Amino acid sequence: SRILIDTTSAGTCLPIYLNILEAELRRNRTSNSQPPLAAILLTHWHPDHSAAVSSVQDLVRNIHISSDASPVPVYKCAGGPCLKSLEFYSGPVKPMVEGQTFSIPVPLSSQDDFASETPNLTVLSTPGHTMDHTCLLLRANGVPLCLFTGDLILGHGSAIVSDLALYLCSLERLRIMLSGQLMQNPPIYPAHGEVVGDALAKVTEYIQHRHQRIRKTADLLFSQPSSTWVRESFLMNRVYPKVHPGLARAATNNLRQALFWLSSHPGSPHRRIYVRSGPRENRKDPQYLCEYVQLAVDEFYKCPSGNVSALVASDWDWMWCKS
């Protein structure tokens, strides 16, 4: 049996994905008495990772015809919407928790490569991209072989963030782990993009990139007159001047996350950040402290219908004031 990390979305490419997966599950199968999959581990709830769980279950049942029709166990960390409410998978989802390990069965032909310890995957809770996000570290004989990072770290570009403070904490956690004296520097297998050969360098690059964006956002906002509303589009055009149109909404989301971060981690205790959201013609409401909007955004991301496109559809106003 194998362990599958994530599935895919339920789009037009799903049949191709299932054909590739079926060929791999049938390849070198040593026992027809055991199901080809021992578990499905989900790094987070997003559709391109979890929407095809039901299709994978159907595929496994077609490969392994048995009187025992038990589904492959599905695991996911707490947080995010329920897969059943999203209509991704109606079966049980078991909780996946920090430090949990999953042993990986090794074919007899490969046992000599793993002298004393069965390879295992260790769960690393890494919220920030989503609240339920998880990385998985593959070890054998205490030696790290690779790190599966889901969408926390990509093989190209940068990730979209739902909570920048948590995201930075998760990156810092990986940096400290990878910097440890007993930790070799394993490759990263991201959910999107190319394999990353130097994990520590990539994590460090991601941390530096986020702080660079935060500094650029802070310098721009605080260069504006105090107590004066600034359009979000003005900030976007200067913080992300060359963003591809297809990535503009994701960049707007990350800009807001930088502003939320600044409101909670101000460079000066004598500055406060305010925001107005919603259609501009309806903005007769009082000023809202940025922290309150952050709470509303957090709740939005927990809803099944929550998505970046809807969240950034309007052009918000931002302002800083002297306390």
C-alpha cells in the first residue's frame, strides 16, 4: 500500500490525473489482498488539493475489488470548511495532528536501503496559507529525505496568504528546523512548480521576500499624510507595479495581509491603521480599526464560499493616524 499526499481539483484534467494515478498504483503491486492506498493525507482544504478525494476512492475500489468496502482513510488538520459541506467528500475525515507519524510500507526489494527503521511521514502544522495547512517531513533512520510543503512554499513564485502572522511563524519554524545541527538539508517537493533542491535557502528567501513586501508597504503608507484616506489601488500600483493581470487579485490579498500585519505589529506605538471596505458610495460608515476587519476576513476564509476573488472585488481605502 502507498500513501497519497493530496488529490486534485474536479476539473477537465481530472481524468488525466486518475489515469496517471491508476498506472502508478497498479505498478509493482505485490499483493492483491491489500488495497493499493493505505491513506490519503491532505495538506489543506483548497479544491485543487481535496476536491478529487471521492474520485480517488472510486478508483481504489475499482483496483481493489473486495467484500470489505471500507474507504481509504482520509486525514486532514483541523480548520477550514468541512469537505462534506463543499461537496468534495462525504465520507469520514480523520484528524491529523502535529507530530503524528505515518509509516510507509517498503517493498521487499527496497528493504536493504532502510536498514533499521521504516520510513515515515511526520506531520508539521504550518498554518498561514490556510488555517489547516500542513507540511509533511519524510524520514528514514532518522535522516530527512524530503519535505512536502503543499502550498506553504511553491516551486515558483510566492504563495497566497490568509494570515500573514501565522504564515511567517510557519516559515520561521521550518527555517529553525532546517538550521538544526542534526538536520540535513532535504529537497522540497511543493504542490505546485519544480522540486526545490535547497530547502533552507528557499525558506530563507520566502521569509526575506515577505518582510521586503511589508517594509515597502509600510514606507508607502506612512509617506502619505496622516488622517488621509488612500485608495488600495494606489498602494497596489506601487507595491506590485509589474504584477501579471492574472495574479492581481492574489497580490491584492497579500497586500492587505501586509497591512493587517502592520496594524498588529506597528513600527511605532503612536500610529494606528484604519480601513474602509465595501462599495465607495456606501462608505458613510464609521472608521474601522484594521484589527476588526482582520477578524471579519478570518471568518470569511472559514466559510465554504470564501474565495480571494470575492474578497478583493472592491477597492478598499486605508489610512494611518497618530494615536
